[in-house]
Amino acid sequence: MKYKVIIFDWDGTLMDSIDKIVACVKAAAEDCQLTIPSTNAIRHIVGLSLDKAMTQLCPQATLAQQTAMVDAYRVQYLTKNKQETPFYEGISAWLISLKEQGYLLAVATGKGRNGLNRMLDKFSMHDLFSVTYCADETASKPDPLMLKRILEDLKLDASQALMVGDTSYDLEMANNANIDCMGVSYGVHEYKILNQFNPIAIVDSLPKEFALHVQ
């Protein structure tokens, strides 16, 4: 087994939540009476911490307005927007299989802790992951702090870890931590963007293709 821990991004990698994120950002901007960002602009910031994302999306807004956007987004995502966010096809069973094979599983996400815990509770997945870190507990991607904390908690070296994600932020974070990375093609950033960060592979399906690249 080449890697001991597989570290996953959440939104756009494991969970099909991009459309909901886009809708909630637009609704939050409307609530705050700010210019509504384009779908492409919103997709580009998926994976960043909320404060960093709103700074990029609303550069002309005041700090107070950007903070209000963060709060409005959380209300939209957690309360008002009822859109379901399922896991991508085959992901749940595949994660269980990985753990049964002896891999440690971890999460490094731009989601806030409350949002991630809500999903872990909903899908009864707390026991599946050895450790999880969120941007509001450490630093936003591509800062490598989340990955360094995971390695410290698990007492592992960077060479024993693989980061899997759908954005340049995920893969750049892995590069910054000297950790191998794998991209997925079905999330936010396209192949040519992901390929700039020297992933071991960019796959169309984790359940079908992951094992081909980690032997």
C-alpha cells in the first residue's frame, strides 16, 4: 500500500453540492443588496474559506458587507435552501471499501465545521474518517495548514498521504505540503487547470479508477 491516508476535499469531490453552493451565493448577494456574481465566478471560488471566497467575489464591497454575505450564505445553505446534496455515484460504498482495505481516511475542506458536521451526521459518516479539518479551524486553501495538522494528528509523513480534490486550491495545497495529489474531472476546475499541479492522475470516477493509480 503506497499511501496510508487518503485525504479528501468535500464539495465537488465527494459530494455533488456545487449547484446548491451557486444558488446560495446568489441568494445571499440578493439578500445583502449586492451585485449577484456570475455562476462561473462562484464556481471558481468553491473550495476557499467563506471569508476569502466573498472577498474575491465582492471586491468592491466593504468588509462589513462581505461579512454580511458570509452570514447570509450560511443561512441560505443551512436553512433556506432545501436542495439535496447527494454523494457522487458510488462514493459512499467506495469510501467504506477503502477503509476496509486498511486506508485511513481524512477530510480537508473549505466548508465550515458546522456544515461538515451536519453532513457527517446526516450520512452517519463520523466513524469513517480518522480526522477532519475545516477552513474555519485552520487556514483557507491553498495554505497547507489543514494537511499538516492531519499528518501531525495521524503521526504520518507527507510521503504516506494522498490528497484528492476537484480544484486548483486542493492540488496547490497538496503541492505546498509536499503531498501527492489526484484530481477529479467532474468538479469545479477543468483538466488543464488541475494538470498544472502535477497530480498522479486526473480521474473521471474515483470508485472505478482510483486503484489503477495507487498500486
